[in-house]
Amino acid sequence: MADSSTLVSETGRSLLADSSVLDSKIIETSKENVFRAAVLDVEEEMPQIETRVVLVQEAGKREELLKALEEIKMPYIKTDTIEELGDSDCPEFETIFVVSDFQAPIFSNLCKADCRVIGPPVVLHCAQKGEPLPFSCRPLYCANMLNLVLCFTGFRKKDELVKLVTLVHHMGGIIRRDFSSKVTHLVANSTHGDKFRIAVSLGIPIVKAEWIYKAWEKRNEIDFSAADDDFRNQFKVPPFQDCMLSFLGFSDDEKANMEEMTEMQGGHYLPVGDERCTHLVVEESTVKDLPFEPLKKLYVVKQEWFWGSIQMDARAGESMYLFEKSESPDFKKSVSLLSLSTPNSNRKRRRLKETLAQLTRETDMSPFPPRKRPSAEHSLSIGSLLDISNTPESSTANGETPKSCARPSKNSTPLPLKQSARWQVAKELYQTESNYVDILTTIIQLFQVPLEKEGQLGGPILAQEEIKTIFGSIPDILDVHTKIKEDLEDLMINWTESKSIGDIILKYSKDLLKTYPPFVNFFEMSKETITRCEKQKPRFHAFLKINQAKPECGRQSLAELLIRPVQRLPSVALLLNDIKKHTAEENPDKITLERAIESLKEVMTHINEDKRKTEAQRQFFDVVYEVDGCPANLLSSHRSLVQRLETVALGDDLCDRGEQVTLFLFNDCLEIARKRHKVIGAFKSPHGHTRPPASLKHVVLMPLSQIKKVLDIRETEDCQKAFALVVRPPTELNNKLLSFQMTTEDPCKEDWLKMLCRQVANTICKADAENLIYVADPDSVEVNTKDMDSTLSRASRAIKKTSKKVTRAFSFSKTPKRALRRALMSHSATEGRSPSSTESYIGSRLTSTSSLAGVPSPSLVSLPSIFEKRSHTLSRSTTHLV
């Protein structure tokens, strides 16, 4: 049956006609009568009509009804049949019949006689409110749907619709045949049709027919209202009612989650290609073309339609989310195009240098990129995430700029031809601050503001208390850092070496101390609230899915974005330390920077004094005790161990090729240690606890900001499980290539590289970490792993290690005192001399290579014998290895 069909009841009155029209006619008629009465002759009096109540059958036996009528001062009589009331049509009385059963034959007779009929709940309701009995042109049993305007859609059975309309009228509701803005509820039997789409767009509640039946069951409850949210939500039309969904391009876990959500939202799921399917949900980032030709009746939509429907609590319109085939994207040129094929070693080195320059593009740029296009106002991308500095030409071509909440960036100024190291680090401080402001803005604009918005479709997604718990003082933190960014921007525009960076931090130190502790101290509660609400509230889960898939988030979850304020202050402190190192002693900013660093330490101490975790401390101390010579500044309350990886060095930059190297990835730095050739005895603490000896030797502690590129070296027969890092230490003018081969299966190389890039991106305050990974051919970076496990290679490495030991033992420029002390002690022991006297003699005389002339000749005589012993041992070990 069409929506516009008209139903006729037994009395001949249209049931789907607007009941409000008849009510308005009655009101207009009464107004006309009042007006006419005013102009009539005063002497002519209108006859007074008395209202009386007739309690029919069971209604007359209810004591509460009698008391209610007495309270509203309404006269009443009791009767069992209409025949007993002979003057029911008397014009002197306005008779209202109270009937307890609207299914009884006497009720039908009263309706045929066009009598006013009400139910007992109406009398009790009026008595409770102190109001007179209402005038209704239709039988009115209760006021459960009083002031509600309903519209129906999708009902094909006439009998069912007639019954529903009758019940609505009995409960005081109004029916509208055509949908309009006055409709308060849409009763839907289908999710198709124009009425359904309009109701969704206007945020009108859409309910099932069961809502009317259940409200009628509660007709005798005086205080009940069918419009109650808790009651109505039990009968809302689920978003995927009448929908058969299939999912294409999703991972197994994501697909299982979406199938579970489909059933929770009233739909069903089918395999891809099933002809019964009504919607095919596609992951547009992985699917470029469909594996089959879809039927005309099949909607092929993006996953945003799926999550948007759940968020709105109603099926979204498919036309806005249709999947369109896109041309193959231009993939990034592989580094293999830069393959070094020439046999000339000098040319190969030059090509390698060009390759590294191609990967990083480390030319200097203005700290103020040009303006964004208006369409990209909310985008966080600032050129390539990998490039700490881009060329002005490339930045202008891309048309991108850091976003500022308060004002647009100022125009760039010409830079000096040669920038100082202090300027370079100050530029990095400004850029990371700008990126951080962008991320905070994204959190507020993309998550907090929509959640706090009034009039959300489907009602509020979260309660105000939950929103406050999740976001805390993020707006206050954003305000402070926006001001810091503006001051840094002014400083960089008018840069001179005498400009004070420390004053900017000191200026806002009190604001930082005020805004950060409330957020950081309740960060764990914020994460727990997100996790709990995501599990318990499907609309919030859908809201996160929609927004986290947007490019502004860089495919990071809300919890991952919210951890940025926890990491920001330690990052600023490290950058200020670098600026201080490159600040001249006579520069007044030297002292100011020290004060600024101390102020940040004070803020971090205040923040972290109650947030230290025992497990994190234990992990740190395990690393410190395992790595001999580990820097003391590795221990920090803000730092956490992310992953440990066992590798083999493929180059000679950090240590010998083929040497076992362990990488400790922290959230802001990378500790690189090699395996010790000789392990010292176990360490015994004063309390008697014995710790295992340090099995690793510290090589370098590298901040993640120094990593410019991560190379995923393509798998070949000669190169397996290899990767490389393109780094640039602040003291070096050129890039360095550090290559490694993984020796463990867990984690896999792909997971490790993603993990590394994510931490690097977090350190430099970039949202998207995907562009950090570049694929490279082994030949282009001169890396291979073919000979790493061969016997000859192991023998060669053993010879090299032994040779280094011998060289160190007899090198006067590196360790002459230790080597000569061993020689003198061994010689004196053979001759029975006292080692103490020898040691004191050597300690007093051997302070430099020039003091060798003062060493007694018997001590020097022992050197050739020792050399012969070492040479014999080396020769024997080499023969054995070969």
C-alpha cells in the first residue's frame, strides 16, 4: 500500500486524514461563536449547556474514578446500558461517556452514535493535573501519545495500518498522511522511500510498529509517555534493517568486527558475490576494482557509509558514499632506479651519495611554507612527512603550509646563504611546534567539537562527563602552544643569533605548569574511557572509525593522538638542550636556555611524580645493566621501551661488518649496542644480589629525529631480511647509511619497520608515518647478506677481531699504559719481582709516550716475547678457522 493511500473506518471518516485539521475547524467554529455572541444584543442570553459524565458498566465501580471526578467538580451518573439513559441526546447536556473496555460492544455502539467517549486514564490524568476533561472528536482512552504527530511509511497491509492508526488516536496522537516538519515520529516498516530519507536528514525518530503496540499495553499507566527516550529507543528502526551486506578488501579481524556490528544493527551479512546482497561495502584504500560486475540493484558503497549509518543510528543515503573506480595511483619511484651498475668504485661512491641525497632532500627551506588552499584548511600534511626541511620551490608547488589556529603564517623572508647550527635546531623547534599545534587542533575539531555539538542525529553520542574525561584540558594546552608557536614564528622571521629562545619558554612556563598536569595525570583514565565507550556504544565506535580514517589523523587512533601532549614537553627539552650546545658562551641566551630547561624539568617533575611505573623502570634498568657503557641520560621518566631487535651489521660505520648488533627502540631514541667479545664477571650488588654480566657494549644512542629515511631493502637471493637507516647526525654535513640484517623471526620485518617509523613520526610531531618507508634495491645501496653465514666470512671476522686486539695491546697512541703494565707485570712475575713496586714505578713514570725512555730495560725486553706469543696464538687460530 502506498504511503498516500487513504483508509476509511466504519463511520466513514478518513483515518489517514490529518486529525489536526478537524481539531482546528472545531477551534475556529468556537471562536466564531464567541465573536458572534459578543455582537448580539446583551439582553438575549445564550442557553447554558451542562457537562455531565456517564460511567458505563465497569467504570462506575472504580472508586478512584469517582474521587477524581469529585476533585474536578464534574457531575456523573452510572449506567450499565445506553438504553437506561433516555436523555443522552438532550441538548441541555454535553454527555461524556467513560468506558473501561474499548473492545466491548457498548463502545462500538457509542462510536456509531457519534458520542464523546473517553477512558478512565483520561479522567485520572486530568484530576492529577487539575485540568478539565479534554474535548476530542474521537474516542480517547489515554494520553500516552498526547501532542505526538505521527507519519507512516512502508506498510502494505491495510488491516495492520488501520489498527495502528486507531490505537494512535485512542492514545491522543495525531496522524499526518504527508511528511512535514511538524511530524515528531516516523513509524516505518521499511528503510526505503522518501519519508525515511527526510526523517533521517531531519533527525526525526524512526520507530517500529511495536512501539505503538507496547505503548497501548501501558495505556492504564497514568504517568507513562510513549515519547520517553528510554522507552522509544527500544523500538527504533536499526540502521541495517532489510539490508544484506557483504564486505570486500578488509582484514579478517576488521571483517569479523563489521559482520558482528551488522547483526547488532539489525542487518545480515553474506559472502561477496551473493545475489541476495543489497550492499557491498568496499575498503577503498585497498580495492581499486571489483572482482565482478555488480547487479543494478546492488549498492557498492565505501566503508564510511557503514560507520556513518551506525553513528547516525539510521541508514545513511547511499548516493553520497558510492564507490567509484579510480585510476591506478602513481606509485613512488623506487630507489632501484638509482641502481649503481658501474664498476668504477669512485663513480659508485658518487652514485651512492646521490642516492642518499635523493632519499632525504635535506636542502634548507624557509620555516614558513606558503599558504594552503582553502580546501586543505584542515589537513595536517606539511609536504612529505619524511622531510624535516624541503626546498622552497617544492613547498610552493605543493601549496602546503602548517595550520595555525590563531592566524595564518607570515610570509617567508630570504634566508642567509649559510645557516648556523643554532638556526637549524631553532628551525626544528618551530616546525615541530607547528606540527604539534596542528595535531591538537585536529583532536579538537575532528573529535571534541562534533561530540559536544547539540542536535546530533540520533541524539548525543557521549555524555558530557565522558567527553570531559576523554579530552580534559586539551583546549587549554592548545591555547598555550598556539602562543608559543606565534612567538617562535616571529623570532624565526626576524632571526639573529642574539635572539632569545629561552625567554619564550620562560614566558609560558607557568601556563604549562597549569595546563599539563590535569591532562597527563588523568591520561590513563582517558584511555580507559575511550576503550569502555567504544565497546559499549556502537555509535561512538562508528564515530571513531569514520574520523580515524581521515587523512588528518594519519590513520592513528584517538588514544594515539592524545598521547602527544604526554610526549611534547620532553621533546622540547631535548631540542632546547641542542640549541644550548650550539649557543656561544658569550650569548645571553645561554643562561636563559638553562633557566628554560630547568623550568621544563620542573613541569615534567610535577607531572610525572605520581605517574612513574615500576615495570617501565625495570625495563630501563635491565637495558642499563645489559649494555656496558650505556649513557646515564637514557634513564628518563618520559621514555619507554618499545621493542628490542637482534641484528647483524651489514656496514662498517658503527662496527665491523657481520658483528652482532642489538637495537633497543625507545619512544624517542634508538640505543645501538654490539655483542661484547669478552664478557666480564658477574656484578654483585652490596645486598648480595648477583646480576648477569653485561653482554653488550654501547655503540651509540641516537635520537629518532636524526633518522631521515627508513629503507625496506627488497628481498633477493643475495639479500634477505635487510633494512637500512638514512641518518644525519647534527655534527655531520652528509648523510650516513646504516644497514642491518634481522636475525630473529619475531617481529617480522614489516612490523618492525612500521613500528620504527611510527616512533620517528611521533618524535617529529608528524601524523602520518607511512611515507618514512622507502623500498630500495640491494644494489642501489650496496647491501648484501650472501656471505654473512659462510665459513670464510666468519674466519675473516675472527682474524679482524684478533688483529684489532693485538693492535690495541701494542698501540702507544691508544692504550700504552695498560699494555705496558701487563708486560711489566708478567715479566716481573717471572723474575720474582714485586708487582706493587713495578706498578708504582709505571704509574709515576708512564704518563705519555715520551716517558718510555725512563722505563728500565728489563721491562722492555719482555715485549718481543709477548709479541711472539700473540703472533703464535693468532697464527694457530687462523689455521684452525681456515
